[in-house]
Amino acid sequence: MPWVNVELCNGCGTCVEECPVGAIELTADGFAEIDEAECIRCGRCHDACPQQAVRHDGERTPQDVAENLRWVRKLLGHFKRPEDQSAFMDRMVRFFNKQKKVSERTLAAIAGAAAGYESEPAHNLCRNELGIVSIFPTTHRGRPRLDGKPNTITGRYRREMLDQFPKKTYGQRWQVETAFSMLKRLLGSALRTRKPYAINREIILRVLTINLMIVLHLITCFQQSRTITYLVNTLISLRFK
Ligand code: SF4
Ligand code: SF4
């Protein structure tokens, strides 16, 4: 979630103009303010701000911790007896532990097929709780064995991935990433529209445009070269450049 450092913001309004969903407005004090509920985390305000006043979420960690501590202290003030205070603190520990668990599980779920997140708990969460068929390439991580052989793979799903890794299905991931990368490189990485229905239309238009660009490029190259080999090479260079 991006946030605005008001010490850097000069109220120029560029981010307000750039936000595709109208999630930013200028306050009466003349600073930009982001509506957390409306923000779709596209990052355009961050890229557009001439003052670098829109900051990444991670940079706010110390402030978030301080805010949590202020909140806990405020609630603690309602309890006078030491045993009540102690019981309250136990409850807060349980609360923050639960928040941590929710974050970890969410991260595991959205990590998808990235090999860096490969683990048995991630498989379990996807398959047994979320109904997602997880496909992670199994990695032999950890300290190597003294005899030089690969580490033993533990866990039902990790072993399954080792024995029956669906290379063809996993390969589709690279195709999708290549298509996204080509689209972003040729047509830019940000959408210009703001309203949800317009965003959908712009995405469809971009997909049609990129396909038209490919076809036109092929026709031009074919007219110039008139050889199939050149045509194929051009297509490959357009996709993987
Ligand atoms: S673009 Fe930057 S400086 Fe301008 S209003 Fe937005 S946050 Fe403030
Ligand atoms: S520009 Fe994107 S990241 Fe910034 S507030 Fe708007 S929706 Fe959120």
C-alpha cells in the first residue's frame, strides 16, 4: 500500500491526475491522501510523483510498529488490576500471532508457482485449504549431504512434484510471463483509464492492439523478405527481444 510522506508532498496534484481509480485526493492542508480501500496498488502515483513523496509500504514499517504499540498501550489503560493487564497482554500476543499467520499463509497462497516459495506447507495450504492445484518445481535445498548425494525430499506433495512434475503445464507460466513482458514493453506498463468498466475495455483493446501489431509486423517483414525463415526469425525476435 503506497503512502504519502507529507514532509515531501507539495500538493501539485500529479498523483491525483495519474491515479486510475480516483483513490487520491488533496486534503484541506494541501497534501495528497490515499484512500486505502479504493487503491488498487498499481504504483502509478509512486512513479509519477515529482517529489518522491509517494513511498513504498515497507518504508513505513517503523511507523506501523509504533502505531501498534500506541494502540496496545491505549487499550491496556482500561485495565487496572495486574492480572487483568496480564490477561489482556496474552490476548494481544495471540492477536498479533494470528495476524502473522494470516500474512504468512496469504503470502504462500499468492506466491503461486515461484520456486523460491516451494515448501510442503505451501502445497498443503493451496491443495487442502484453498482448492488450488499447486505446481512448484521441487528444489534440493539445505546443507548438502556429506556423501555428496542430494538431500532427501520430505513431504507428500514435494515428492509428487519431484516424480511427476508437469513440465508442460508449468511451461505455460513462461508463455504467460513472456506475453505480459512483451505487452508491457511495447505498450507501456500502466493503464490510462480510471473506472473499472473502462479498465476492462482498455485491457481488451491492448490485447487486440498487440495482436494486430504482431500481424502487421509479420506482413511487413514478409513483403520485405518473402522467405519463411526470415518471417519465423522476426516473430521470435519480436516475442523474446
Ligand atoms: S504528486 Fe507527489 S508532490 Fe504532488 S500531490 Fe502527489 S504526493 Fe504530493
Ligand atoms: S495510483 Fe495506483 S497505487 Fe497510487 S493510489 Fe491510485 S490506485 Fe493506489
